[in-house]
Amino acid sequence: MRYRLQDTVIKAKQGDANATEEILKKLKPLIYSAIRRYASGWDKDDLYQEACLTVIECIKDFDPGRGIPFLAYVKKKVYFSLFNTFQRQQRPVLSLDQTHEGQDGENSTLGEQLASPEPGVEELVLTDLEIKQLYGAVGKLSPKQKQVIQMHFFEGLKYKEIARIRKSHYKSVLRLKDRALKSLRENMGNDGWE
């Protein structure tokens, strides 16, 4: 079936409507299987139409020279398309015009809040507290852990470069980083103070 399908895909790519229709008929069980898997309880006809559009896009985009079988290519695309459709439908829709009462008692829209470039007083205070906590937590790290954190996160060095500079093994640098981050998380979790 695969080779016959490849020939049919080539015909469909050249604009043969009958070939496109034949592909859709052959893939109908695959499409309904994907619908049952990802979106049971939804309108099957709408999802079937969505999947058919995805198959038609796959026909246009398919490149036989890549060595990927059309069936594998279309299966992944259909599954991801249905999954994404399902995820999009699940998200709540927020209106930018919806008003919310702020902590200061004034009403503003979500759009106004998002558009405001300057941080609020609460954000500045939180940021200042978080910075103090971070400094306190970093102060509790061993000198080796501090060095690895400094080199990677502040100087932007890769772990291999850090290992070369420290004349140590790459894995030991990763272990130091992991222990340092674990310690930072623990210390930040309890406000960074003992």
C-alpha cells in the first residue's frame, strides 16, 4: 500500500483531485483513530474536516526526496493538528477590555495593565526582596559552587569551558551546578534566611 500511496501522493501534488480524494478515503480510518484518541466527546465531523485539511496540506508540503514515508509524515501531522486544536479549544478566552479592580481600588482593563511598561510598587519591592534572598542564598554556597554558578549564569560560559578552566571533568561541573541550584532552591524556599 505504501508504494501505491506514494504514487497517488505524487499525482495529488500535481493537482489530480481524484488522487487527493483517494488518499483521503484511504486515510479515513487513521483520521478517526486520531479523533478518538485526542478528542473524544468533540464534534467528530468538525474534527474530521480539520484533519482532512491537514492531510491536504501534507500532500502539498510532502517531499519524497527526504526519505520519510508519506504515511508516517501525515500521521504525525494529523495527530499534532488535532492535539493542537483540542488544546486551543480548552484555553479560556480573556478579553483585553474586561475591567479588573486593582489593589489601589481603581478599575483598569487587562489591556491597560499589560501595556504598562513600568513596574508597579509591589513588583519593585518583590524584586528587591528576591535579590536580597538570592544574595543570602548564594552566600551559603561552597566556593566551588559559587564559581560554577558565576561562570555559567553571569559570564555565559558553557559547562565544557568551565571544566577546561577549572581543569576538572565536565560531569563534576554538572554535579556542582546541580548541587548549587538545589541549595539555592532550598534556601530561597525558606526565604533564604536561617
